Amino acid sequence: MLEKLPKMSARDAMIALSGRVPAHGEQPRWLKSIADRLGISIRMARSLWKDEIKNPKHWAAEKIRREVEIDAARKEAAELAQQYQAIAGGMRATDENFYSTEIDRLERLARIIGGLDRA
């Protein structure tokens, strides 16, 4: 998905950011939530949604794509942290004494990557 971001339209990025298309009658609240999240005006969000801003390099369109990229990176980091925890759990079940150093390292990495700990 990250490879598609420069080509992603602002409308597609807004859908990716919220996780869904607004339901009938929900568009004003949906646009407000996106605008609040990005720190842009509701009018700017509506203009991007209605494709009134044609320039793909417009600052607001780039801001939306950047936020989608950050969300994707966070999800990827959470998945990786989960994998590290699973590996550490398997090592603990096999022989906790033998693998104690590696288990500690994997759990520390999982906390750092998962955002629970600062490096």
C-alpha cells in the first residue's frame, strides 16, 4: 500500500484514513472528524472530498496521504511487535533458562516497536 500513496487520490486517502466511506447522511460528521484529525478546516476536507482541488501536490492532499502512511506504519509495527511476542513465547515454552537473553531482547524490541517503551 505504501507504494501507491503518491498516486492515491485525496478521496481514497480519506477513505483509508477513516476506514470506511461515510454512510448516507453522515458525511458532515465524517468530514469533521477527518478535518479535526488532520488539523484542517471542514471546508478544506469537503473540497478534497468533492475533488474540487485538482492539484495532487496540494498541501492538504499531501497531509492526508502522509497521515495514511503513518497509520500504515503503525499497524505494521504493531504486527511486528506481536510476532516478536509470539516468538518469545515459543522460546519461553521450549526452554526459558537457555533462551532467557534472547527472550528479554525480543520482548524489549516488541515494547519499543509497539510504542509501549521509548528507546
